[in-house]
Amino acid sequence: MSKITEDRAGSEGLSRGLSNRHIQLLAIGGAIGTGLFMGSGKTISVAGPSVIFVYMIIGFMLFFVMRAMGELLLSNLNYKTFSDFAGDLLGPWAAFFTGWTYWFCWVVTGVADVVAIAGYADTLWPGIPLWVPGIATILALLALNLPTVKAFGEVEFWFALIKIVAILALIATGLAMVFSGFTSSAGTASFGNLWQHGGFFPKEFMGFVAGFQIAVFAFVGIELVGTAAAETKSPERNLPKAINAIPIRVGLFYVGALVILMSVTPWTEFRAGHSPFIGMFSLAGLGAAATLVNLVVLTSAMSSANSGIYSTSRMVFGLAQEGDAPSVFGRLSSRKVPQNALFLSCTLLLSGVVLLYAGKDIGTAFDMVTTVSAVCFMFVWSIILASYLVFRKRRPELHAASTYRMPGGPAMVWVVYAFFLFLVWALTTQPDTLAALLVTPVWFAILLVAWLILRRSPLHQARIAAHGDALRGEARVA
């Protein structure tokens, strides 16, 4: 495995304040999104029990993206994020496009989370002005992220723990209902509900395909540990542990929860816009638990927004150091936190408060915006894989020295690429996702124009050259 003798010193260096438990729970929090708590109702309704296989396949494919990312990050510990190794291996354009696209993805997701939090708050406290929880969320996120990176890790640790406890409680309650033969207006709780209502593929192949359109959104953020690489203690040990546990987490938290939900209540009873988690606890007569799940869903949205604030600030910080963003965002506070980049991200989240009053079509607008975000996440994942292919070809000695190699090598990269093409095709099969897919190139056109202007700057060219020399020059084979 390659290492560097030491991290960049001085004010430019981020602090390695995230411990093993922080990075483990950060990985879980990234893999378990609000989409599981709220979006799974729609996914089940369109795909039926085949949604189980949908989540398994997506999780399986993204595991290889994470393994490729892990090998690359550990090949040079001076890589702060995947934007760094993309720029080093593919060229400065890749760092620019990857960094700003990832920033855009999380800003959009963060705005959606602010709107969602306001909606959940209105459910818990009817009549509350929507701007109150919106503004309070942004101020709370700023307060949580400004002190130190360890403070962020601690908050995210507890956010993720709450989600884990909620899912385990759902699985335990559901198993008790199944084995006790619980009966409701929907029928008797039984594992037979998984195949007794039209089989595992009740809506045939196209219903199965429709499940991928929605489910892929639930996995955005799975790569979050990659943006925390520069602030992780003992990354050689902690990053592999976090990445290797992803299949187990997807199997337990996604597949396990969905199996229980559809065993207690036939899939035909689920519908979009209603949380299956809240529905199951209410069905069991646990009204207080249903209220608690509302709080858990609100916490999950807070966790997603918190992750978004963290990742966007670190990405803008990295872009600024490379000359791809204004230099003011490349400065750290005395606590080694990129506070200017944090202020930028929180300011942009204020647009979510404005959108709360945009009218009744906001739900449709956000369906489109989050689809655009998911497509952009696929672009980032694809860049990670492309960087891995170039790494294998250009630096075989580092790959040979690595103790954490991606299983399957280049052949598996092409399998994952084929899967991404399938996902893009799946997005063309429905009018709403097709419209979002057709809008996405606008973002890349904007980036292209910005890049063509920026690359001509002598200052930018000099900084790119200096940064690239620093990354390559400090890499050593152990």
C-alpha cells in the first residue's frame, strides 16, 4: 500500500478528527437515507416484492464503486477526496467536473431535506410557520459543523444510531407480528404475503425496472466516507472496515426491513407519500411508536442535510485549493474547519426556505430536481471507476503494492458501467424521470463553459501544476 510521509502541514491541512466509530456510523448513515423511511412506500407500490432484488442489485454494484474508491484513496494518503484522485489520474478537468457536480448534488439534496424537515415538523406540530423549522435547521447545522470535524462526527454518529435502532425495532416488531399470526384489515401477517399476491414479480419486468428508478435515489451518499478520507484517523484500517461492511448493512437495513414490511402487510396496500414504517407501528397499535418514527424520519432528514453540509464544504475547500473555486473558500479556521465554505453551503440552503412558499407544485419540482441529483451522482460514481481504470494502467506498481484491491478488477468496472447504462435507460421509461434526465445536460453545459474560461487563467494553470506535483511527489510505495 502506498503512503505519504506526512499530511500537508500548516493551515492548509485538515484535521484527522474522525475515529473508527465515527467513520463506521458515517458509512451507515450514508447508506441509509430518508428514501428508505419515506420513499420505500412508492418503490414497493410500483415493483411489488421484486423491490427486494432491486435493492440487493444496486447495493451489490455500488459496493464495487466503493472498493475502487478505497483502493485509490489509500494509494496516496494525500488525496483528500475522490475529486483529488480524479484530477491526478484523469486530468484537471475531471477534478473540476467531479468536484462541482458532487457539490451540486448535495446542495440540491440539502435543499430538499430542508423542505422535508419543514413538512415533518408541520406533522408533529400542526400550524407551525414553515420558515421556522427551515431557518432553525440551517442554523443548527451551521452550529454543529463550525466547532471541529470531531463535533460533526459525533452528531452524525448519534443520527445514524437513531436510524439503526428504528430499523431494528421495526424488524423485531414485525417478526413478533408474523410469528404471533397478527391479523388486521389487510390480512394475516405471514412471510407468505411475499409471494401470494401475484408472486415476486407481480408487475412483470417493467414494474421491476420502475423500482430501480426510485431505489437508486436511496443510495446517494454511500460514497460519503470518500469525502471524509482526509479527516479520518488511521485511514488504512478504518476506511476498509467501513467499506467492507456495506453489503451486510444493505442486507440487514434495506432488504431485512422490506421483507418484514411486506410480510406484515401485503405489498398491494402500500402507496406513495406514506411511510411504511409509520404505517406498521400504527397497525401494531403502537401509536407512540408511530410518533417516534415521525421523529426518526425528521432526524434522518437532518442527518442527510448534515452530511450534505459537511461534504459540500470539504469539496469546495478542495476545489479552492486547486484553483477551481475562489481562494477565500480554501481557508481554514483555527479549528481546522473550512468555515467560509460552510457559510456558502448554509447560505444556499436558504433557498429551501423560499421554496416552501413556492406553491402546490413544489412536490413535482422536487421529484425532478432529485432525479437530476441522482443522475449527477451516477456521473461521480462513473468518474471514480474511470480513475481506477487509469490507475491500474498508469501506476501498476502502486496497485501491486496495495493490500486493499478492488475485487474483479477492470472486468468488474465494465459490469458496473453496463448496470449504469441500464439505470439511465430505466429513467427514460417514465415521463417525469425522462424530463429530469433531459434537463441534466444543462448543468454539464454550464460547467463546460466555466471550465473553458477558467483553464485559460495563468494563475489557475500554475496552481494545478503545483498541486499535481505535490500529490504525485509525496506518494511512496511501502
